[in-house]
Amino acid sequence: MIVLVPLIKVIVVVLIVLGIVSYLVLAERKISAYMQDRIGPNRVGPKGLFQPFADIIKLVLKEMIVPENANGFIHALAPMISITVAVGALAVIPFGNYIVIGGQKISLIVANVNIGVLYILAMSSLGVYGITLSGWSSNNKYSLLGGLRSSAQMISYELSLGLSLVGVLMIDGTLQLDKITMAQSAGLWNIVYQPLGFLIFVTAAFAETNRLPFDLPEAEPELVGGYHTEYSGMRWGLFFLSEYTNMIVSSALMVALYFGGWSLPFINYAAMAPNLAALLQVVTFFAKIGVLIFVFMWVRWTLPRFRYDQLMNVGWKIMLPLAILNLLGTGAVLLAVK
Amino acid sequence: MMNNGNGKKGPQLTLWEKLYFPEIIHGMSITFKALFRPKFTRQYPEERWVPPPVFRGRPVLVVEDETNVERCVACGLCARVCPSLAIQVQAAETELDKERYPELFEINMLRCIFCGFCEEVCPEEAIIMSKDYEMTFSNSKDAVFGKDKLLTPASQLKDRLEFLKQYR
């Protein structure tokens, strides 16, 4: 029982999230089309709803080409690192409070570790390895440049990402994501206390997930495809999936940290039947994630790409000082209040 | 001021613009409105574009509706004027009033450049440009359109004939 429950949770979470991811690809294509006065995919199935299946079948059937003189082992390993790390970060996301099955409380977190936020930061740092190794092992200068860019970018933005989070952690005094959610469901959402921290976090999250306006690692006009230039078939697909999974993880993190997680104001879950409450909580959580992911896509189809020196300037000269300022301000206010 | 790469200074931004976020939100409001704009996509195989009469599509030979005889008298002017040498005409005699008719009339659609010179030069208004823009063939033999494909009743070409009467 002790082994079985987490195992089932893992399988359910991975299946649900990967299912959502494949539909996110369709959503992104639809949204981009609508923003450009087009219709987007509408041929496969009603309204194009079966497009993800067609995409996946195509990716699986395609040949996975390994370039000559590439390091075959690392070339195969890199996408696996990317997807493992991306999915692994989901382990500490609180999708809801708990459900009751057979009189037993089962919390809706795969692993409720007491260093949840730290674990996610560690996982997102590991994600650099997948990208850098793929760029390095491809034996292609564009891939290498993409990989190098991404490592420089992620290292510079991780600092502000981590520092912007510390404000929230100081307010709630815990690293456990479900406790942070609980604290917010009792009072106001953290975005009210930490608007500047949230802005820094969002910007850094865009850089961490390699999404526009910070998608320099795969800037098409300069680098062909960046780190995944030499990838094809499902190995490329894994990079694609991990990008969208990363989007889900960072949106989930934002929801849990700043937007009250599964809680909603004026709704008292404690008064409901526990399983109904859990269902509502999960739906709420995913709805909030959906809104944030729409923002991710919205920004991608609005903003042009930063230049590399601009990226570094923003990261080190603006974001980092602002994050430190936010930290000092939060500390001062907390000291004055308590 | 940031260096924009060519040594010149970029445009001066106000403080409000330098804050990034207000301008980003402005940009996002534009793309959000774009979500609800009417779409330009034409669902091609179901929804086809009907060109206006000025359109120069595939050249065709006009057949009179009443007599079911083509107007062409096989004078060969079209073949003569054709800049890409796409037209081949072979004349023959007939009992009808026009005395001559094209025994063979072929247009190589791989050579045709849709310039409309044949139509312009034709004294009988016998070869005119149609609205047809969908031509597919899988080998070069199929691309040579003979009389079977070229002959078209005048009633189907009313728009173009009307247009030619007005503007030629």
C-alpha cells in the first residue's frame, strides 16, 4: 500500500500532464493562428481536435537521425534528461488538498517533501544539462551555440528566479508548496503582497522555459533550430514535450506560490464532501494553470526576440538588483509588522 | 543608451517606454483584439475563389451555343503571336460559311504564360481567357490540351465576353 499509492499517483500525473501537453501544442497553434487572422489546424477530426494524435504518430514513425561524428550516446541521452527533469518537477506540485478513499486520506501531491520549492529549482537547473549536452553532442556549430546560449541564459536567470521566490518563502515561512497554498487560502493571495516579485518571477520563468521573448537557444533566423537542429523523430518530440511540460511546471509553480493554488476566495472547501472538494480543487488548479499558459502563448505571439546582449543586460543589471530590492523590502516590512 | 550595433544611437525612449511592462501590455492588448478579428483563411477545396472577369485564366475556344460550332477559323494568328510558342493550329476546310476550321488545336499548358496575347489578336473572338486556374497534370503529355478540353460553350464564358466588349 505504501508503495502502491505513490506509484498510482505518479502514473496518473504523468499521463494527465502528457495528455494536456499534446493538446497544448494544438492550443498554441490555434491561438497563434487566431492572432494572425488565420484558422489553424482544422482537418484532423472535428475542429482539428485529433491533430495531436496525428502529430505524435508522425513523430514516432519518423527516423531518428544521428549525425556523423556526433556522440551517439549523449545525443540519445540529452532529450531523455530534458523530459525526465521536466516531468520530475511535477512531483511536488499540489494539484489539490486530499481525497478520501476507503476512509484513508490520500493527498494529491506525488511527494510532499518539505523542500518542495528548492526541489523544483534544482530540477529546473538540471534541465540545462539536457539542452547543453544536446547542443554539444550534435557536432554542429549552431547546436553548440544554442546550447551555450541556453546555459548562459538559464544560469543568469536562475538567480533572479530564486531571489524573487524568497519573498514568498519569507512571508509564509515554509518551502512546502501545499503549506504555502494553505496559508493563501486562509488569507490573501501572495500576488497582493509580492507584485514586483511576481513580475520578476514571470520574466525569469519565460527565460527558464526558453520561450519567446527569451528563446535565444533556438532562435530560428540565426541558429537554424538551435540545440535541436540535429534532432528528428521522437527525440526531437521529447524536447518539444519537455518545453511544454516546463511551461506547465512553471505555471503550476506560479499558481501555487502567487495565485493561491487550488483555493478560491469565498469558497469554503471544508464545508463540502471531501471528494467533491478535491475535484473542485483540481479543476480550479488546472483552470488557473490554463490561464497562465494562455499568457505564455499570448506573450510568445506578441513580442519579438531579445538580442543576446539585451538579454544579459536585463538579467544582470535590471532583474537581479530588482529581485534583491524586493527581498530587502519584504524583509523590512516583515520586520516592522512582526 | 544601448549600442544598436552600427555605432549610431537608437531612438530616444521615454521613461514610460523604458519600463518595458506598459509597452508589453499595450502590445498584448493588440494581439488580444486580433483574436476576434474576422479570419482571412479560405477553406480551399470546399470554398473556391471565383475570379472577376478581368482574370486571365486558361485560354479556351468559344463554341456558339446555337450551332454548336467553334468560332475559330484557324487563321493561326494566335499561334503566331504566342510568345512562348504554346499554340499549335492545323487548318482544314469545311462546308460551313466560315470555310476553314481548326482540324487540330493544341495549347501546351506547360508553356502557356497566360499573357492573353492570343485573345487580343484573335479577329473572331474565338480564343478567350477563362476563369479556370486549376490545372494539374502528372506528365508533360497530359499538359497538352487538345480541342476536347479547349472547346467551351459561349454561355459559360459570358462574363469574359461581356468584359471584352466593354474594354477592348
